[in-house]
Amino acid sequence: MRRAAVVALSVAATLLLAGCTSTDKLAVDYGSGAGTSYTDDSGAPVIVKASDRAKAITFTSKDETGAAVSMADYLGKVVVVNFWYAGCAPCRAEAPILNTLHAKYAPQGVAFLGVNTVDQAATARSFEQQYKVQYPSAMDVDSGSVRIAFAGAIAPTATPTTYVIDTKGRIAARIVGQLESASILNTLLSDALAESK
């Protein structure tokens, strides 16, 4: 009798948890690791006026070399944060665009940070070598701490997703989907730098 009650309770708990996760498509997609949550559609960016920006994004993680990385490291700088993973075809396609913009804006103090949502560090490093990526990536597959930090009204709803973060650590803009060219992100970065002066 007691064993039956324990089994029934365990089944009920499992169903309850399954019900919770199935209602959150983003959580299911990210948690599954199936690699199906990318898009190659480029939408218009979401731009957030300075007066409407929420509190600063905060997270602590490790990069692909095992070094600690935190959003606090970037306060005072405009930052591009790009959610990606190696098996994502749009991520591969936009890598040269991000490299070009990094080379253009790094001398002006703009920082770039990738967020790898699926891969282990060795895979991320291999991608970065192949595509000549010159900036670090937070490895988010195990902890999900970066995805959690960005959850909310302007969450990363697909991979790739690219953000512009202002000097106070707040989301200034989001682009969901593959960057088809440098022009949109270039404009957003120019605007963010002008705003910071």
C-alpha cells in the first residue's frame, strides 16, 4: 500500500513537471539540445529607448577556455552579445559579419561576447578557429545562466539572436535570426556609441 502511494506520487510529480516544461517552448527547445531552435529569418530589430530599458543584465559564467566571464566585466562599454552554436547554419553564415564588425568597433571600445547554448568548449573552440572569431564566448549549455539572465520581454527566442547592450548593461536592441548583412548591426552600434558620449 505504501509502495503504491509512493509510485503514484512519483508519477504525479513527473506529470506536473512535464506539464510545466511543455508550456514553455523556449525552455523545451534550449533544454532538448536537439538543435531545432534556430532560424534563418531576419526580422526587424527590437529597439528599446533608453528611458524604457529594464535593469542591467547580470550573469556569471565560464568562457571556452574555462576563464570566468561576467556581464559586470563589460560595464561602461557598448557590448554585442550573440547567441550561437556550431551546428547552427545561420550562425556559421553570419560569423564573417560579426568578425568584420568586431574588427571595426573594437578599437572604439565596443566589446563582443558570444553565448554558446549547445556545445562543449572543445566544439566551440574548433568553430572559433575555423571562422577566425576573435572574441570569447560564454559556455551556457550546462548552467543556462546567461539565457536566464536574458529571459523576459526581449528574450532570445531563436538562435542566432544578437543583442546590443548599452554602457549600463541594459538591452538597447535585439535582432532575432541571421544577420544578412552588417548594415543593421552597424547602425545600432553607431547609435549606441553616440548615445554613450
